[in-house]
Amino acid sequence: MLKVSDLRLREVINVVDGRRLGPIKDIDIDVENGTIRALVLNPEGGRMFRMFGRQEDIVIPWENINKIGIDVILVELEQIAYNYE
């Protein structure tokens, strides 16, 4: 069984283009069903680029996660969904 803290240590890679998407910032959990709905990521570049403008979070629905490995999480995203906060 994986802990949320273990997930946050893994890199998230998009298998469509091989791009690193950034570290996991948050996890959207459905508390009624006890399932994960989505991963919320800080885009690559993190805080440094936030100084120069607003950087939106990347939201990855659970259905788009292909594989959770020891070091990486592989996701399949044709188009990246952004969360405008």
C-alpha cells in the first residue's frame, strides 16, 4: 500500500511527449469512496517562474495515470488541464 507522502516523492512523466510535468503539490481525494480523483502538480519550474507571472497548476485525472513505479508516475495527457486559482 502506498502512502500519499510516497507519491509526492515520485517524478511525473507524460508518456505522450516524455516531458517532466513537475512535482506533486496536492492530491484530490474522494473521501466518501476513499479513492483518488486527481493529482495536482506544480508545473516544471516551480516557484522561480511564479515570480515572473501567474503559473497555473496541472491537474491530472486518475484515469490518465498509466503506471506508478518506484521512482516515477507515468501519465498519458494529450492536452494538459490547468487549474486556474
